[in-house]
Amino acid sequence: MTENTPPAENSEQLDVPERRSPALIATAVALPVALIIGVSIAAVVAGRNPALEPVALGPVPAPAADSASCTSLLGALPDTVDDFTKAELVEPAPAGAAAWQRSDSEPIVLRCGLDRPVEFDRAAALQVVNGVQWFQVSGTDVGLKASTWFAVDRGDYIGITVPDGTGPTPIQEISDTISATLEQQPLDPAPLPGN
């Protein structure tokens, strides 16, 4: 045999492991991790912003709901109040009404053109918020976890029902809209009982 004889075709070949590129390995590891992180983030975002159902509002006496001032106010209302988003109302929606909602709370409801609140008399305590005089009626006496605030100095009475624990921001923001849209009018409280 000579030294230059090629090896026989049936001789054993050495098992040499195939080398993979480090970039290919990093991609193979990173892709599933990125997919898991992306799905987790999407689930958290979807949990924070679930699709909200339209808000159903029952009828409430609001004889001036179709007034020019209520129409003007409804057209000026913001799309968001604090972290609540303006809600679609179930049809037939009452005139002079709007609502804002978020997934973890009862909605904020505004009604314009209401009758004077029965409790609003000359002795009623008022709070001024951003230039609007408000009269507050707590819902705790009737088992509600909300308060209704009545703007009493704009001619037409405006009521805003706010869930307890919401804080002052919704009243402040809606006060700004009321102040910018409707002129202040003289108060018209009921006389004191016995007078």
C-alpha cells in the first residue's frame, strides 16, 4: 500500500457535533421569551381596559332637559373625567343625560334640567368648586354608595352622581366645563319650612 491511498469508503467516520451559530441560539431562546412577555403584557392591558357595556339610565324628572343651556352643556362635556371615559347610553337615552365609566366602578352620571332638589332650601350648605355653587346630597341615607351634587347657580339644575371614593376631580373638571359654558344665575332655594 502506498501512503497516498485514499481511505476505504466503508471506514468509520468520526462523530463531530454540528456547531450552531451563537446568534441562532440566542434567537431561539429570546423568541419564546419575548412571546411570553408580549402575551403577558397584552393580558394586563386587556384586563385594565375591558370592553365596557353601554350605561342604562332610568327616567328621572328633568323638565328642562331639552333647554338651550342643557344642550349647550352636553355639547361641551369632556370625553374623559378623571380616569372615567364617556359612556355610550342605552337607547332610548334620557334627554339631558351623560355618563362616564371605568371597569372597576359604578359610572359617574350627569343630568341637566332637573327639578330643584327638595332638600335645597335657604338653610342648605353650599360648596363652591371652581366657580360653581354645589349642594350635596349623600346617598348613604338611602343605601347608595354615591353622592349627588347639584349645581344650583346656573338657572337649570344640574345633578352629578359620583361613586363614593372617587375623589374631588370629577366635580372639579365638570365645574370647569359648567363655568365655561353656562352663565351664573341667582340662587332660587326653597323657603324654610314654616315660612
